[in-house]
Amino acid sequence: MAILELPQLYKDVQAEARAVGEQVAPFAAEADECSEIHGPTLAVLRASRLCELTVPSAYGGRFEQVDPLAVCVAREACMKASAHLDALLALQGIGSYAIALGGTETQRRSWLPRVASGESLAALALTEPEAGSDLKAITATLRPSGTAGEGFVLSGRKSFISNAPVADFFTTLVREPASGEGEEDRYSVVLVPADSPGVRITPSPEIIAPHVLGEVDFVDVPLTAEHRLGTPGRGFAHVLATLSVFRSSVAGAAVGLMEGALEIATRHAVERHQFGRPLARLGAVANLLADSWGDLESSRLLAYRAADMARQDPATTLDYSSMAKVAATEAAARVVDRCVQIMGRWGLIKGSRIEQYYRQARPMRIYEGASEVLRLGIAGRLCRDVLEAGATPAERGS
Ligand SMILES: Cc1cc2nc3c(=O)[nH]c(=O)nc-3n(C[C@H](O)[C@H](O)[C@H](O)COP(=O)(O)OP(=O)(O)OC[C@H]3O[C@@H](n4cnc5c(N)ncnc54)[C@H](O)[C@@H]3O)c2cc1C
């Protein structure tokens, strides 16, 4: 019996996602330079059933609950084929998970089936111009309105929001000012339809690995209690739950990127000869290949392990998802750098697949939790576990 083998269910998802990747491969290089939606890529995604992975089955999704391991293996295949495809798929889950988790039945029924089919595009709006890693510093504010306080008004700016120009709704983290002395501001999540009055989208700066991004201004957007997602004041719980489920899938995407880059570099190293032999047989190049393969395989194991743990209990496994994300995205940076090195001047050609992978690896260490910030949480958990329980979580088998 193979112990560390994916069950057939996940192999099937993997095969399905690879087939979708093959369909976008002919135009992936073009799609991956787009900072607007690439129509043919979105059409392939919509025609596939992959978005079902991001929604529970009661609302048109695939599995009873969103399965982090299924999302992880699907993103591995998608990212290898196209970063644009991967981002489109990932955002469906990242943007809608708070609805699945804390939405009312009406909210779930009106949005999730359309997310599962890819008809509606989702966005998660946390970051602001002055608040990135430190989300407690957000200033987007939800204030009561109306004479009896029956409504709310949202004002503020969210920045670098994926899908912003095309999203149908924004799952938005907001601050609610304290209502009385001695009380503290609270953080909540609201669901803002993109066609609400006062929602204005402008482009974010272009980044080195193009991405569909926008700045979202909420100019006195009128909302009601029906736009709330989950319990008022529990905003961070919803954000953390989303990250628990989806952060390990960033690790999966990083593994897919490594696979793609290493395949290209390996082919080059076998085919190109210098000093009378293939590059792959020159010791230093062999070292680069071997170390990269090791990085890839170890990242994949940790990604699957963290995703599997999140599948079983997302509430207590965020640190493993963070660990998998840090390990895989930092490894992807090393691996893709080595791959460029192996390819010499051909690694530097603008718009080539390897050069695209090189640029695409960079933002992965920043979004959904920058490596340094995630390490703080991981180290904190390690210290707590060792000091309080006398053993690391792994030793205790958790
Ligand atoms: C391609 C892309 C897509 C994105 N999509 C979205 C999206 O859909 N929704 C959304 O809300 N946001 C999105 N973001 C924003 C992203 O989440 C932020 O960039 C990220 O949280 C980091 O915040 P920051 O860029 O403001 O960096 P900062 O928080 O300013 O951090 C800058 C540097 O300081 C380090 N640092 C910060 N705090 C600490 C600390 N306490 N200890 C040690 N080091 C620290 C960081 O690790 C980093 O290296 C996206 C960003 C990118 C690049």
C-alpha cells in the first residue's frame, strides 16, 4: 500500500485540471500578459467544471464542502499551464468562501451557483493603500444610516484587488466604529454587489507579472443588514477561515510553476551541448537540476499534507497552510531562478515561457500573506506548542 499517494478522487481532479490546462496552452503566453480578462481563457474555464471545486455541492459545487486538497491539485495543473487560468479559478473560491461559510440562505442561493458555473466572478477586498499585512489598520468604514439606523453606508478604498474590474461582487472587510465609550471598533465582512451605487473601479499599477487588478472606491455605498456576511464583529474569523482553506492552494500553484519551469530547463539541458556534452552532464548544471527537483517534490508533499489537514479541520491548521505556502513559494523562486540560469541567454528572452514563470513566481511570496509575516505566525505556533505541550504538533501527530 502506498502511504503518500493521492487517492483516486484527487487524481481524477488532477487529470481534469490538466485537460483544461491543455486547452488553454495554445494561448497561455498571451493570456499571462493580460491585465484584463483574457476572454478565451475564461471561456475554457467556464466550459469546464473546475469552478465547481470552489463551492459546496448544495449550491452547485462538486463536494459537500470545499475540499482544499482538490483545489490544491487543480491549481497545480492550472498554474503550470497559465497563471491567468490559475488566478481565475482561485479567485472564485477566495472571493466566495465567506458566503459559503457565513452567508444567509438567500445570499448563498443567489450567488454561489453562479460562482460554481463561472458565470459570476468573485473578489475578496481586504487590502487598502495604507493597510496590507496589517489588516487591523483598515479604514474602510461601515456606519449606520437612516433615522432608525436600519441601513448602513460604506466608504473607503480597497487596493490591488484581484478581479476588481470584472467582479460581480466584493467580499469586503470593513471597520465598524465603536458605538459607545469603552467599546472597541469591530471588524466585519459585507457582501457588496459590484453594481451597487457608489462602487467605482480604477486600474491598479501594472505589475511585473500581469494580473487582473483594480482599486475599488466605495463612495457612500448604501447597504442593509442583508449585505452582512456572518456575525458582526467576526470579520477576521471569516478571513482566517478563507485563508485556512485556500492558502495551501497557493503552495499547489507554486508547485505547478516549478514543474513547468523545470521541464523547460531540463529539456534545454539535455538538448544543448557545451564542452562536448549535454549541459545536464556538466556537474554544476546537474546540481541545479537535482536541487530543483528536490525542492519541487518536498514542496508538493507539504502542500498536499497541509491541504489534507485543512480538509479535515480548517480551523486549527492555518499554520500548516502558511508553512506550505512559504516553503513552496520560496522554493519556486529558487527553482525558477536556477532554471533561468541553466538556460543561459535563452532564459532571458522576454515573453518566453521561462521568463514568464520567472516573473510569475515573484508576487506569490507577497500576496495572501507575505513570507515574513507568515513566518511570524508559524514561529509563534511552534513556540506555543513546544512550551505548552512539550512537543511539536508533528510529534503529537496532530
Ligand atoms: C498579484 C497580487 C494580487 C493581489 N490580490 C489581492 C486581492 O485580491 N485582495 C486583497 O485584499 N489584496 C490583494 N493583494 C494585496 C496583497 O494581499 C498584499 O500585497 C499583501 O498582503 C502584502 O501587503 P503589502 O503589499 O501592503 O506589503 P506590506 O504589508 O507593506 O509589507 C511590506 C514588506 O514588509 C514585510 N512586513 C510587513 N509586516 C511585517 C512584520 N510584522 N514583520 C516582518 N515583516 C513584515 C512584508 O513581509 C513585506 O516584505 C494582491 C497583491 C498582489 C501582488
